Amino acid sequence: MRTGVSVWRISKGAFVILIMMLAVARASLAQLRLEKTTKKFNVAIFVFPGVQVIDFAGPYEVFSESGMNVYTVGETVAPLHTAGGLTITPKYSFENAPKPDLVVLPGGGFYKPGDKAVGDQMVNPLAMKWIKEMAKQAEVMTVCNGAFLAAKAGLLANLPATTFYGYLDHLTEVSPTTTVVRDKKYVDNGRIITTAGLSSGIDGSLYVVSKLVGNGRAKFTALNMEYNWDPDSKFARAMLPDMYIPDELGTDLPEGSYLDEYYGNRDHWHMTVRIPAPHTPSQINEVVNTSLTKWGRWAKVEGSEATESRWTFTDRLGVKWLTTITSGADGAGVLLTLQMRRN
């Protein structure tokens, strides 16, 4: 009887070990399959003088972290200066770059042809030729105003796309039939993936990883980068109401003023500015009134007080907003508070 029990215990232990070995084998095989899948993807990132660092570095980190073969491509392999003065050397040139499965077109500079960085590449026949040729054989993702390179190459015709929030109104100047998307960090129109500005390239790259390799791999990559990726996030910089705060308001305030608080969401916005002495709340309120009246896009509400003014405006979506601006004494200076909310 004891012998039977002993045999049962040995069999059970062996069974457990066998299960563990099979689990490890399955994990190893799964990892091998994953590595084989990811290694076949070549990701070419176009770099050029004035390229925005995060626009190419963010996607580079995502794709390399996910196991893909990532490399930079320039017109030549000569060192170049990025935005901010970083010097980088492209690994390949247009002439000798490996065939890509994905091409990333980052942004930088402005959007007008011939106007720095992306603008310079829009009128660079060699760059435009390379982009058009690559688009015939690879998927394309743009970051920030890199969308203008795709637009110039004719890749966004009759398709939805997004770009840096400050340049959304200008994308159709280059591609008149493009439908501009404002409320998403990235747009997959079936032909090309465009992302909004800067860090949006990280989100777009993770989406591409999920598309090519799987959602699990994309989430694992994000966690390994310690990046809080939310594929269902509703955040879109272009949809925040501070877009409608005039630049003139800041430039007309006294020298020495500085931004103290700045936050909100799609329904409200809060901003405070600290203004040094010897200015008084009533003086600052007058500066605000003069600035906004001169700007002319907000309507002043009757009944505003000496240290408070209220303004209304309608945004591009037809939503009405009420903005209240107050000036109050704060130590040796003035605290200017702006609060925006849907009316």
C-alpha cells in the first residue's frame, strides 16, 4: 500500500514537472515566433536638417523596443543638426537604405514650402521622389507636421488625416481634398497613418505595433518604456479650449509677468498669471480689456466690473463659451485669473 502511494507521489511530481516544462517550451516557442515576426519588419525613419527630436526619437524607441529593425535615412549620410541643436548622423542615404516595410516621416520647422525643416523638404525633389517611391512599397506613418510631406507627395488626397494642432487649418492648402481630423491623436485612413504633434508619434507608433504584431506586444512595449499608453484616450490637443486664448493677451501684459497655472479639459480651462508690482488690479483689468477689444474675436458682456470682465465667443464647432477674467491683489503684485467654460 505504501508502495502504491509512493508511486503515485512520484508520478504526480513528474506530471507537475512535465507541465512546467511544456509551459516553458510553449513560452519559448511563442517568443521565437514573435521574434521571427518582428525581425522581418524594417522601419526607415527619414531625418533631415531641423527635424524635431521627439518626432523621430519617440517612434525609434517604440519600434526598436518592440524588436523591429529600425534605422535612420537621410538624403546623404552627412551629420545634420536637428531642432534644438542635436547633431545626428543618418545610418543610410536614399541610395543605399534597405527596403523598408514602414516609413516614418517626422516633422520639424514649419509647414510652408521652403520654410525650414519640413518646408525645405517639401521643395527638395530628391526627398519627394524618395517618399513617393517608398510609399509604393511600404506603409507610411507621419508625425506632427510630417503630414505635410505626405500631403505634398499626394498621399493624403481624398483621405482623412491629422497633424500638429497649430497647423491643422493649413493642411488643405497643400492637399485640398484631405479631410482634417481634429479630435484624434492618430488617424489610420487605410493607406497612411498620420499622428498629431510631438509625443503623439509615440501613441501612433504603438498603434502600428499593435497592427503589425499584436495588441499584447504593443502594450508590453509601452509598459517596458514606462509609458502609460491608453489606446482609447480621448485626449486631442486641438480640442482644448485654450486654443482660443489670444496670444495678444500674453504679449500685452507687463514685463515680468509669468504663467502660474495652466490646466483644463474639453469643457473648461483655468489659467493664472502673476504680475509684479507696482501694477494694480484695476490697471491690469484695463490692459486686458484693451487687448481683447483690439483683438476683436471675443464679445464683452455688459455689467463687467473694475477688476473683472466677462467675454463670450463661439468656437469652430459652434459651441458657445463664457470666459471670466479677474484681477486681484496678491502680495506685492497682481494675480490674473482666467476661467473658461461652456456657456
